[in-house]
Amino acid sequence: MKHCIIVTVFNKPGLTKRCLESLVATTDLKKNILCVIDDASSISTKVYLQRFEDKHPEVVLIRNNKNLGKPRCLNLVLKKFPRMDYYTIIDNDVTVKTKNWPNILRQAHRDWNNQVILGAYTYMTGYPFVKNGRHYLDPRPFWNLAGCFFSFSKKVFYKVGYFFDKSCRSEDADYCRRAYLAGFRWFYLKDIKATISGYKAAGERKRLDKRFKIEQTIRRRWSDYVMKTHKIYYKPKFIK
């Protein structure tokens, strides 16, 4: 299984440390690629990431000279690893607690013939059901994916493509909306336990609030276009 785990980092050195240590403890890094992308973080975060890279040379660390925003960071990694079987997107304020969770995730993708996006959230409401011994939640509406992480197969990536990079907000919800329009479904996988802190530093909140109206206008126009036309942008160029 070719599985790329993508962790985007912007500051929060304490949470980043807890996140990466949990991934190292619960993931076989010989069978899964852990790619950490530093989006021009502060010095303290850079120092920790350098120490982490020295301690775990099998981890791929990408450093940005300037802040690009999460969607652009994700697209950089997708372009670097374009032919993985699965991709899992994780924020740096998430702690994964289930041992060997990529194996559970792989089996869950196979439950659905790689035709879904799978999310993980310790506390989430929805319609519970069991498939092949694994526990799922079917949340509604389909575009409100939120949680500790989300994962998709190469079938989804090849059809939906890259992330919409004109806004830094709700890239997961946007991706799931486009995936739904392309004929895919998504569910939460309850068998993987993870937690999320969800806090934002004062400086980050101020920066995001300043751009909020512009970004929401861009996203609303983009969403209206996708919902009306059912066209998917950003398809990978290597797909014929």
C-alpha cells in the first residue's frame, strides 16, 4: 500500500510535537510516507521540526520560504507524490490514538471499493451503521466534513484533482463537495480514535478575520459555480 500522510504545519510548536509524536507511535513509517510541510512557521517551530527530521530521517520535511496557505501546501505534496494509493490529510493540532490506524483505514477504503472519502472524529453525530465489522457514521449534509483528518484514494484524486487554493478556509468541505458531485460518498470511520484541539492563536485569528469577507466571497462564487455546473477543476495533468 502506497499511503502518504500529509501534515501541514504553521506555528503551534507544542501541538505540532504532540501530533507528530502520536503519528510516529501509531504508524509504521516503513510502509507509510509521512510528509510534513512547514508553511513558513516561527523559529521555535522550525527548530523542533529540524530536530524531528534528524531523529526520524524517513520523514519527508518540506519547508516553504513564505506562507502559502494550507490548500497550496497540500497541492505541493500531491504534486510531489502523484501516484499514491491513498492520501490522508492531518492538521498539526490533531493527536491520533489508534495503533496501526493506516491498516484500518486501508480496509475501510476497500469496504467501499475506494469510492469514498473517510474522515475520523472522536465526537461526531450522524447515522451509525456497521459494514464488514467496521463502524461508520453517515453525516448529513454531505459538504460539512470536519474532524481530525480525512482520507481519499487515488480514484478520488484522479477524478476530483487538487485543492481549491484561492481561500485558506474549509478546504476539506470544498473537496468533499466536489467529490460528491463527481459521484463519490464520504463517511466517518469510528474505529480510528483521534482528538483535535481546535484553538487558534490571537495573531492567527486576527489574520484570518481580516481576510474573512474576501475569502468567503471567493468560496461562495466557487461553490455556486461547482453546484450549478458539476464541473471539477484542478484535475491532475498526468491523467489522460
